[in-house]
Amino acid sequence: MTLRPAGLLGVLAVAVLALVTGVTTTSGSTQAAYTAALSNRSAASTASDYSRTNLPFRDSFAGGQGAWRTYNGTWTTQTVNGYGTFTETSGSSDGPKAVTGDPGWTDYTMQADVQVNSGTDAGLLVRVTQPATGTNAFTGYSVGLSLTDNTLAISRTNNGTTTPLARSTIAGTLRAGQYYHVVVQAAGCGITAWSSTVGANDWTKVNASESSTDCLTKGAVGLRGNASAAGFRFVTVTAGALSASQASDPYNSTLTTGRFEDGAPARVYGGTWAVDQPEERIRSVTYSGQDGDKQVLNRVWGDMTLTGDVRLMRKPTGGTDAGFNVRVNDPSTGPDSLRAYYVGISASGMVIGQHTNPGFTGTFVSFGRTVQAEEWWHLTVEAVGCTITATASPSAGGTPVQGKADFGSCSLTSGAVGIREQGLEAQWRNIAVTPR
């Protein structure tokens, strides 16, 4: 794959992130970077002191508690297999919760893996305002997993008063200590939620819609154990959400089960691949020179957001990279033998472009530093209309960089998603896709 300087590609433009507070911005013709002012948010005194940031937001917890402010409970972070977990261990009845984000966020998608370790109930909070110490001391929506009656439920809390809104029964039996992937989309006055055993894509869906006089329209995000010790990992928040009538089921990677599939095994085009089940990662064991080895899942998506981690297993050179394809059509074996969009990590930045079968046109967004071998990077790829927006940041924490490519009147409006490497071994984990 040949990279072309951004100045030669008239249809592509790199967008600079505009941030709210505590931020230093830098920009150039092909670079958009920001550095957030860091502080101990757990010691913040008011809601306005939370981490205010543009979306997408992601926390691996590998670097500690970071920007989360906690209310009651005992919260700890731990790094396992290179990724972090955030755990509330007391299981107390005084409403332990952790909150972060921007109280001004409106329509967005939140997702995380949720684990109930003792007690019966834990989950996610969206559109949170006025959080304080106390069992129901916040205003916002709760999406909870209940081991008592095996359900996924949505409720609204208005500073002490909780109103149940909707509940769906989950097939089978929820188990303590098992991670479940929970996705919440807040769109207008509607809240849609899904849950699945991690790796299974056995989705249970529930949705609630309120009148304009009752609904909460904006707020931050949170994690909550309801008189239950609970664990959380892979928390992401991305812009945009769909109403319940439009939203299709999301996708959560199946790597914990030792497979890479979405209803059927992914299609393989070149290379040798393996799945490390305990570490929940897929890797290209050997590569076919510069042949662009790839795997492609089976479902077709239109507007969507993909999040996931990728790392290059040896020091990259100028012609090597690895990352994600979206809106894949007509894939076959060969370096650019597909029609699709691509976002990848290279030697010193992020590639954003289009495979044209054959051929590739793209632009480059500099990280301002060299990518290290075996360094995990988190990517968010948003495909909306004919625009691809990509955000990259070191998975263990660091400066995010964002680029945007506008393909004008494009022909690739839907397609599959996949992983791809060019000229080196690479690994992927924590892959999720949500509708937009």
C-alpha cells in the first residue's frame, strides 16, 4: 500500500478537535492533537470539575482511576493482560457510583463490560447530572443487570426518586463473576440498551421512550453497583445514537470464546492467524509479504462506529501498518483487493483512506512520535454518510489524535467490517461495532 501526502488528496481533510476546558490544542496540515490538563478528578468538588472532553471517550483503566469521580464505595484499578479493570469491592447499600464525562453530552452511545461479583445488580448510567453521595443521589438513567430476576432494566432517577421504565428477561441464567457486554444508546427522549455474554452476541434488547416533559436530554456517564460489588472494563462513549425503531443489534468481539465470527466464522484472505482465548486477542502469526492479509466479518453495516485495540508486533517501517476496514465489499486475497475504507496504525501516525480494488488513496495523520513495537493503540472509526472520522490514542493512556476524511459523493454506503495488516505481524482485541 502506498501512502500519499495529504496535500495531494483534495477530497480528504483532517479535522482538529475543539475542546471545552483545561486543554492545549495543536494543529497542522495533517495533524490534529490535543493534550488534556490532568488532575485527580476523584477530589473534584463540583460536577463542573469532571473530565470535559469531546467524544469519543475511552478509558482502559490501565493507568489508574483517571478522570472518574467516585461517590461511596471502595474503588480499585488493576491491569490484567495489558488492559485495566475498575472494581467496586464493598458492595455497600449506599449507592456506590463513579461518574465522568461532560454534563452537556446529548445523544451518544456508551458501552462497557459489566461484572456482578456479589449481590445482584450493577450497570451503567447515562445522562447523569447532580451526582452526590447517597443511594439514589443523582439525576439520570440507569441500565442494570439483575441476577435476582435475570433481567436487563432501564430506570430514571430524579435526585432520590427512581421510576422503572422498561425491563426485558435475559435467556439463560446470569452468573456472578461473568462479564456481560452492555450497550446503551441515548437518542432524543429514547433509551435503548442491549446486553450479551461477552463473546456470545446473544443480545437481549430493551428500550424506553419518555415524553418531552419527562425525559432527560443531556448528561455525563457513570458506573454503578446497586448494593453489589461490581467490575467494569473497556468503557467507551461515542457520539451519535439511533432511535429504538432504527437501531440494529451491536457486535461484540467473540475472542473470549476462541473464535472471530459474527454468526459465521470470519472470511480469511491471506496470512496465518490465531486466537489467544485467555487474553481475548486475535493475531496474525505470519504475514504474506506485502499482501494485505485480512479477515472480514459477515454482517453488513451502514452508518456505524467501530472501536477496538491494535498493536504492531515489531518496529514498523514506512510501508507497514495494521488496523480496521469498514464498509468492506468484494474482498479477495491481495494488498488492496477490496473496496472499503481503512484506518490503521503505522510507524509514526494514523492512515485513513479508501481501497479501490485495486489501489489505495489516503491521507496520514502524524502522532508526533514513533509507534513502539507491541504498543496497544485504541482506534475509534466512525462511518457516517461519506465521512470517515478516526481517533487514535495509546491504550494505556495518552494524547488522542483525530483525523477526518470526506469522500464527497461516495459509492461505499454499506459493507462489512474487518481487520487487516500490511507487512508485519499484528494483534487486535476489544472490537465492538454499534449502529449510528
